Amino acid sequence: MNPYPSILLHIDSSERTAERVRLARALAEDFDAEVTAQPCMLTALARYPYALEGAAAAMKLMQELDRECLDKAQAVFNKAAAGSSRLRWAPPLADGPWGFARRALYADLVILGQRNADDPASGELPADFLPTVLVESGRPALILPYVGTLAAVGRTVLVAWKETPESARAVSCAMPWLLRATRVHLIGFGESASDSLHALQRYLSAQGVTATPHVGGAEESDVGNQLLSRAADLGADLLVMGCYGHSRAREWVMGGATRTILRTMTLPVLMTH
């Protein structure tokens, strides 16, 4: 059975767009999937609202900037897609970034990129774009870091485990990778970590997945950095974890580990809320 028949790929004009397209193309082949490349960016007017003071001339310039941005993104997509029939370019969303989470409801997997504040194109998206998509769509999202080359994803998988619905959903969504992986590692934190990790190990064994448990530490502090450190030690090329967050005063408040990973990830991360 095809685990991810429909993949939604976020497209903008950032430096890492080509890397996301190439990985999406590889995953489409691996999972016999169809990929919808969805351009999604803030309009120039949304980024430079004071330009309205220039009236007609400014509006024309804003429209030209939008066209240049979209053309650049499509040119990058066309080159990286390499003519694959599994990748399809979609028209821009009428409501831009605010509509992407709703569009993600109709996908089995979403591919996103980590925000890089140093990229000139970072202003094309709201600062909370990633957490908004994760929380509002509830769909599994493969988030790619803005550094490093992605030769492959999912050969060595590290699963961050906590006895929560978010973690359980993340494990279920990661099962296609876990079944294919060469090595699967499990890690948990806190006093009851050992018992819960062995319970997860038994569950995965029944699914045909052999996994090695690791107790990360008795205290659940600085979990995000501990996860990244352990992923590096194990040579993991995919981290699986639940996403924790909620809305407060019109902004997303993310859990400590989620916030750290989204900010400093060094490997692809599969997250579900």
C-alpha cells in the first residue's frame, strides 16, 4: 500500500528550494507518490505596506516584484524537478501563506524548509509560518534544515518518544521510514523513560521494526539540544518527534523542544502535532 500517495511541497524563492524539490522528487519515486509543488509567498505589498504612499507607480513596482519572485521560484522548480512526471506545479494560493495550512489538509505528507533569517528571501513568509502549518493542519511534515546536503533521508532514524498523543501520531506517520530504515533508535527522557521505551520497542517489533532504546537522561531539560547531540552521535539522518504548541494572544507558543528543533535543526525532522 502506498503510504504517502499525495505530497505537498512548499515552494518559495529561498536558497534551499532546489534542495527541497530534489528530495521531493526522490521521495515520490521511493513511495510511488504524486507531488504538488505549491508556491506560497507573501506579496510585495504585504512585505512593504508603506509603498502604497507612492500610489500607482508603487503598485506597479509591487506587482513586478511579485512576478519576479514567482518566476524565480518556478525556474528553480523546473530545473530541480528534472522533468519528473510525478511533480506538478500548482498556481499560487489566493490567500498566500495563510491558506497553506488549509491546503495541507488534503495531503498525506507536507515538505517544508527551516526558516533561515539570513536568507534574503526569508521575508517572503511570516515568521510563524512553520508552526502555523504544523498546528493548524495536523498533517505530518518533513522539515528540512537550511544547512547541509541531503544525500538520503531515513536510513538511520532517531525517534524521540514521550507518552503523548503527539508522539504516538509521529511514530505512526513515520512507519514507512521505520520499516525501510537500516537502523532505528528510540530515545526518551525522565524517570519513567526506560519503561516507556521498552513498551514502544515491543510495539514496533510487532510491526516488523527492530529498534534500539536509549535513555536520554533523568531530567527533561534542554531536550531539544540533547536530541540534536544524540542524533549526531548516532549518525541519524531523520529525527521523528511530536510537535507541541498552542495559540495564545494571536501567536503560536511552541514547546521548548519543538522551538529548539525548529530553530537549530541539523537534520531532517518529521513532526506531527
